[in-house]
Amino acid sequence: MRFITLLLLLINFLNAYDLGKGLELTKYLKVGGYTSFEYEKSKYENEIEIEDIALILYSEYLNFSYLVEFESSDFAKYNFMKHESELNEEFHIERAYIDYQFSQKFKVRVGKFITPIGYWNLTPVNVLRDSLLNPIYSDRIFPKYVTGAKVYGYLGNYEYSLFNQNKNAIDKEYLNISVDKYYGLSIKREFENFGFDISIGEFRELSESESHYLSLSLKYQTKKWQHLFEYAIAEDEWVEERAIKYAFYLQSRYRVDRKNYITLRYEHFDNREFNEKDDIVFLGYNHRIKYPISLKFELVNELNSNESRFTTSLSVLF
Amino acid sequence: MKKLIVIFLTSLLFANDYVVIISNSNKIEEVKKDELKNIFLKKRNFVGEVKVYPVNLPADNLVRKRFEKSILNMDREDISEYWMEKHYYGITPPFIQNSEVALIKFIKNFDGAIGYISKEKIDKELKVIYEF
């Protein structure tokens, strides 16, 4: 009898649950998450891993909303070359913030949140992205996350974001650049098929170098095609040195049909002071078994070293 | 020519059979189509200074299907994918009421609620702000 009751409860749960849309546990708590399984093969790597496991909790009530995301990155991996496995059971805070909306023009966010720059940076999870691999542009020029406060909203058809950080991040794990001071402004405008974003910012790394950057993003989209161009330039300053670096990528994505996408991308990074230069060509195929389940196959070639790598991933949003 | 007449008459037959409504006590007088789309996709949640809360009918409801075709210009799968993406950002889809009767009751009792119904169901306590 107990077994039948449990079975009925499970059936009810499965009926209520829609993959990719989370589960509303109470009026003030919705739960979701994502995961990503990845395999990489190159001259130096032959590795399989559970790259991401994340839990997202959120809700909205009147003018308030909140979101907390816990993530374990590199959760488990096995290296075929070294015959070694690793397990990382620690979860860290990826995002944690509270919003209050005063009006369409003015909304405040406090906590740890994604830096509002461009397009690529706004979607840091594999399952929602066009590719597992990030373009260099998104990794090396500006911090991907802010811990502080943001005011944002719409002024007419322009979306603005003004943010500030004055101390260390909430949970420094998984940050691409660790900072204790960061502020910036972005302006975005979307039309039916076209959009652009201009962002500027300044930050201080924990290593005490200071940087300021400018970023420009352009998007053109039709039913079948999406073209993205994002460019960022930054000047890094230390006590007696300074360096200018820039990165950009140009990406075209073709929608074969609702479930199948092909992506081609060219990336460039240049930091002449340190003699760093990268040119990368990327070709990827994304098959959405269902929308929240993405199976990707990707080939990357680093033109300067003529090295290639192949990756495949299966990611799920739940 | 005959084909044109048939198309014209058909469009008259189905023209503006549905309305977007708010409570009579709400200050909003009218909304534009693109504003409505932004509201029901939760890209905007104010009309002027008034906070609005979009309310949908169930997914299989004919009025909702007509609304999605006329106003959102998205098919059901596009809408479903859109809300899956918004789920990552902590944005929930609009409230759902099980019927037009329930939706009307909700709009009368929840300040700022905005929904859509068949035109013949309007009563004195509701204000029409868009017809489709």
C-alpha cells in the first residue's frame, strides 16, 4: 500500500514537472539547475568530465525577486592519458542577488551577478549557449561577475546598467578575474533583427593591476541566421608598466531546423606587451534533443600553433 | 477577385473578437501591441508608472492561442523555449487562470493584473485597453 502511495506521488511529480522549467515548491521558492557532461580530445588532453552541476533557487513577489545559484565545476573527471580521476564535491556560489524594482526606468540589484556586458557574457551556461567553448574575448578582458550593486532599467528603448563593486567577491572560486574594485556602464538597444551593446568599465585585480576597457557588441538575427560580433579592448596598468590588449570574435550560426544548429566562429586575441597572440577557428554542431537538452560536437583549430582539439558535450537544463 | 472577397469577409468575421482587459480602477487607458508583447514576455512590467502583472489562460485555450498568434507572433514551441531560457535568469512566466471566468475574477481583485478574454465576456467592472 505504501509502495503504491509512493508510486502515485512519483507519477504526480513527473506529470507536474516540465524539463527546463524548474519546479515550484512553494509560492516563494522555485528550483531548477543544470549540468554538463564533456569530453575533450587534443594533443595534450584526453579527458571526460562532469563539468557542471548547479542548483538554482529563485522567486518573485510584487517588486522583489531573488536568485541563488550553487555550482560545482569540474565535479568529476577522468583523464585517459594519465589514468587519473578527480572528484570535486564542493559547491560554490555562482550568483546570489536580490532585486527591487522601483519603475521601468529604475531597478536595483545587490549581490553577486553576471557582469552586464554584450551578449556572450550574459549566458555562461553550456546548455543555453551556441558552444561549449567560450571565445577568448569573454575570458581575458573583463571580469565575468560583479559582487556589489547594479542599477538598471529602460530609458525609452535603451536598456542601461550601471554597476559598482568595492570589495572582494562573494566566493572567488570560478572567477576568471578576481577583483576588489570594479565599476562600469553598459547601454543596449534591441530592434527586431538587430541589436547592439556598448560597455565601459574599470577594475582592480587582487594582484593590484588596474584595467579599463571598452566593449562593443553587435547582433543580427533572422529566423535562420544569427551573426554576432563582439570586440573589447583594455589597458592594464601596473606600477611601472602598462599593456594594451584586445580581443574579438565573429560568429555565424545557422539554424537548420528547430533542433539542429551549425556554428562557425573566428576569434582573435592580441597582447603585444607580453607577445601573446591567438587566432582560433571554431566549427560546432548543436543538436537539441529537446530544447533543454543540448548535444554538441565541436572542432577548434588554433591557427598560430596549428593545434586542434575536439570536444563533445551533453548538457541539460532542469 | 472572389478569393479577395472571401479573405475580406473572413477577416471581418474574426476581426477584434478578443480584448485585453484590466480593472476599471486601473489608470491605464490603452496599450500598443508591442507593449503588450513585452508585458507578456516579461521584458517590461510597467505601463507608464503602473506596475502590471500579465495573466494567461491555460495553454490549450483557444483565446490564448489567438493571443499568442496575434500579439506575441510566436508559436507554442518558441514560447516554451523562451521561458526555459528565462528560467535560468530567475524569471517566471505569467500567472495562469483556468478559465475566462477565473481570469476576470483575478483581474478585478488583483491590482495591476492584465489579461485577455472573448469580447462578449466584458462587464462594467473591466476596462478594454486593446482589441485583437
